[in-house]
Amino acid sequence: MPVKRKLTVTCIVIAVLVLAYAAWLCAYRSQKSNDNLPGLASIAAMGEEEINESVCGYQRTQLNDIWGEPDVAGEAEDIWSLGDDRSLRVNYNKKEKAVACQVSPVLFPEGTQSVKMAYSAGTVVEMERDLTGEEITDVRDWASGLDLELQKYEAGEAPNEVYAGGEAYEFTVNDGEAAFSYLWIENYYIYKAGEWYLVKNPTLPPVDL
């Protein structure tokens, strides 16, 4: 066989092997195997879109096997702490397959004992008091049911920089261990630790003013 033809055949074989390996690697990475599921530390560094791409499609049992038991388990959802004042909520379909993921701030940490709430309209504080034990329970249940979506704004474009006025419910937990605001500024938002979250199912806190 001429040398030139041998080189051509060799190049073709190498190309086929490279393509076959690339196809195998792509198929391996797309499989929802336990080996391919990122750990919670890696999940914490991802954006929500990337998290959904990485997690959706896994079975509930697989997530529990790799991540351990969730901090909160519901009928069709599990919640894991990400260890940075945020939590990951995973929703499942009827076949126990992950179909949606959401990263949310932890508004009330475990061991919440005291909550002070202040309500203001514009710049006027109209109420500020400590909540009772029953009110704390009601407010924690209310907060856990909020559907939040992280918002990213350029400098000068945050809601409080664009709109004037509004209403604010300020919550201080355990004498300053945690704090967040529930705001009405053209839309309802949760504001915590410099991050804005749009509230997609807004309701007022269950506290009499």
C-alpha cells in the first residue's frame, strides 16, 4: 500500500475513533447516573438554569442517595440547605422524577426564637413590635410558601432605585442573627443580603398591624 494511502487510512481511523469517543463522552455525561450528579457544594456555585439542566430528570431516590436526606421533605418536593444561607427546592412529578429546581434564601433559620417586625409606608414607620409565638409560626409557614425568583439588576436599576414610595415589612430574627424585607415597589419582592427575589405568588404576612 502506498505511503500516502496509508496516511489517509490512518487519519480516517483516528478521526472515527475521536468522533466515537466524543459521542460516548456526550452520552455518558447526559445520563442521569449517580456518578454524574453534582454535589451540593457544586450546585451552590451554579446559576438556577444550570442547576435545572444538571438535576432535572433524576429520580428522587438518586438525589437522596447522593445528597443525603433533605432538610425538609414534602409530598412532591424536597429542600436541601446549600450551606450559604440559601436552600435548594426540588419538585417532582408523579413518577418521583425531578422536574424543577429553585434556589431560595433561608428566611428563618432553624432555631428561630424571636422575630421583630416593622411595617412602614414610604418613609413612615407605622408599626414595630415583637411577634408572639403563634405569629412566628404563622409567618414562617407563610414565608416557606412564597415562590421566589432571583433577579439581577445593573447598577441604578434595582426597584428601590427606579421607583419611589412603596411598603415594607422588615423582619429581624433572633436579635439580628438574620434579617430580610418583604417589599412592595411596583411588584412584591424579598430583599435579603443584597439580593432581590421577585415574589411570584404574593400574599401579605399573616400579622395584624
